Amino acid sequence: MGAFDYLTSFVRSSPEDASGSVFFFPVTETEMREAERQIGLRLPRELATFYREIGSGFLKASRHSKDAPPHAYVNRVLDPIEAADLFLGLHEHTPVGEFAEGDLPVFEVGDQSFLVMRPGSNTPNAVYWDAGDPVCSSFARFIHRLYFDDALFYLRR
């Protein structure tokens, strides 16, 4: 039994199969290893588990809500290659201020705003705003709260 089994029904094989406010696409071990090679760090354990079990994609609505949040909120778990490109400042949508050293963007909020993890820190599985404020002490808990509580819980402090 996996940590993210509650999301397996939302995994799609191709973009043509994607519909609704929650859907994901598989991530390969090769993509994960390439991202780690690029950033020079291991992916945080909980993020790697999510990639293996679910992949990357969108979690725009909670289990209790049929409505996606306003268009401005993307609510997307980045794929590992895109996360690495943003980490290195190579992605076309890298924010102007870029990221603090060691911050790996993993979740796109919207409008060039990202939540990050710090793989080289003492709390590699925690999720933070790109400005440094903590969001959740665990990526697994973060995803759980998005789905079971509120798809925009991270905005309510």
C-alpha cells in the first residue's frame, strides 16, 4: 500500500485522457535521476515517493469541492525536469528574483509563484513559500491537505 493511494485513480497515461480538476501523469525513474544529476542533490524522500506512485500534475480541487479554485491558481506538482530547470534558472518561467540557494520549486501556485522544498536542509520534506515562510512540515501532509481539506489551504495562515 502506497502513501498516496488515494490519488491513483487520477493518474492518466496521456494529456488526451486528462479531465477534471485533479489529474496526474507518470514520472519515470530516468526523469528523477536526471533531475537529481542536474541539481546535484537527491530529491526529498516524500517527493520521490509521490513521483513514483502518482507522478506530476494538477490538484485544483479538494475531495469535497467540485469547483476548481479561480483561474489564477494553477496548483500543479511540477515534474522533476521542470523543477530542476527552475532550480538552475534555466526555465523560461523562472521568477525574476529566482529562488534562494538550495530551494527546489516543486509546486506551482500560479503567476510565477512557487512553493519550494529544501533537499539539502535538515527538513528536506517540508514545504515553504518561495519567500521562505513555512507551509507544511511534510510534503505528504501537504498533498493530503490539498486533497482532503482545501485545495487552497496554503493561502490561509
